[in-house]
Amino acid sequence: MEWLEVSVTAENEAAEAVAEVLSRYAPGGVAIEAGPEGWNAGPVLVRAYLPDDDELRANQRRISEALGHLAQIRPIPAPVFHPVAETDWAEAWKERLNVLRVGQHTVIRPSWRDYAPAPGDVVIELDPGMAFGTGLHPTTQMCLVALEEQMRPGATVLDLGTGSGILAIAAAKLGAGRVLALDSDPVAAETAHSNVAANGVQGVVTVAAGSLAQVSESYDLVVVNILAHVIAEMIRDGLATLVHAGGTLTAAGILAGQEPEIIAALEQETFVSVELRQREDWVCLIATQA
């Protein structure tokens, strides 16, 4: 399939607003990447991919118009569009991805990289796909660390907005008894399904296209790594009811400064504590259910 890459270089404060615009038209999600000086210095790159279908030209126009409106509030450059084949996209990512250790035990290994596991390592084989989630982003890394800390043998886990499936795979390899990985985008669900199979955890992880409305039971651990406004909507739509008594909700994808709204919403529910963690400009909230 042919895709059209759309990228916008934006200041940190504007990154989520830009990502929200792109997410309306990019079925595989949106990636926010640090510049050469790191997350805390200089602009970041917001990137997404539009399928080359009948809506492509109209979606290009809509994106340009929406970003033009944002630019009236704060400086945002015009989007850059670049055609790319899916195979070319994957090859470009191969040059940028190396073996990555996150937390005490989790190691993310691209399939083309060699790695000799150390005792206690939990190795996740993960290749890039049109759904994002390679473990490079601070929000993903904070969620992985939280899973390491919270996991108990046989725990049930819900991964909402699974993307590549990295968090669901990590949960399974850390000892979860059952994991449900959902994503509203069928492309992401397909990517996650392939990654789950490649890691041999399909007996533990169930991947499906769906969202909060499709969940009918509660879980020991719930992980939501999306965007702040989506998390706020999920809380209003009953996210707290999906967490077992004594269980935890890990919410990430929140830019520093956006967390007060999320914390206030969580505290109006039945959570007894909310822990805030921050890495660079990103915040992760860990809420414990009563």
C-alpha cells in the first residue's frame, strides 16, 4: 500500500494539539519524536501516515486548514507531505531502531538486531508497523516500568489503545494470566496481532479492534497510553469501572501541565490514590482503585 507521510515540526507545548489534528485522519496513530537536542530542548517532530485512498486529497486539505487555525494561536509551520511505500517506511525505521533496555528487566529487540539475554531479561521482539509503539517514547517507557512494578503472577490486564501491542506483550511476558489488547483502528489491531504471534504470547494475549465500549468486565491492571483528552473522555465514560478493587490504572500520553484535569477526574471516581511520574515533558499517572 502507498501512504502519504505528514510531518509537522512543533514546540513541545503545541505537540499534542498537532497530534490531535493528525489523529483524526491517520488510522495508524501519531508519533511524537524528539529532535536531536532531546525532548526538553528544541522542537519535536509530529508524524503520521495517511492511506492513499479516495479521501487522501480531502484529508490533506482538512489537515492544512486545521493546522492553519492552530497557527493563529501559536506558531506552527505548515505540514510537510511526502509519499512513501509501506516497505520503504519500514526500511527507514530499521536504521533508527536498536536494542533498548527499559526498567530492570524489559528489553525491546528489533528482529534484525542480535542480543544475548542476561538472566532475568524479558525480551520483546518488535518491528515497526504502520501502528506506532516501538518503546522509544517516554510515555511507553514509563508504562513498561509501571507494568514491571505492578505485575503479579496470573494478573488480568487490559491495554486500551494497544498500537503495536508492546504493552500487552510485555504484560504477558512479565507473568500476566490474561491480557486483552484493544485498538479502535483495525490497522493497529492487525499489527499488534502479528507482534503478539511473533513473541509467542498468543495464548495469553487476545487482540481485537475495539474500544472502551466493548469491555464488559474489570481487570487487575488497566493501561491507557493515548492522548490526554482521550483519557479524560474515557474517565467520563466509565474507565474506573474496569479496574478491580485494589487494582491500578496507568494513564500516559499526557504532556506536563495537562495532568491537573486528569487527576481531578480520577479523584472524582473511586480511586484512593494517584501517583504522578514524569519523564522529560511527559507525565504518567498511576491510580489505585479502592
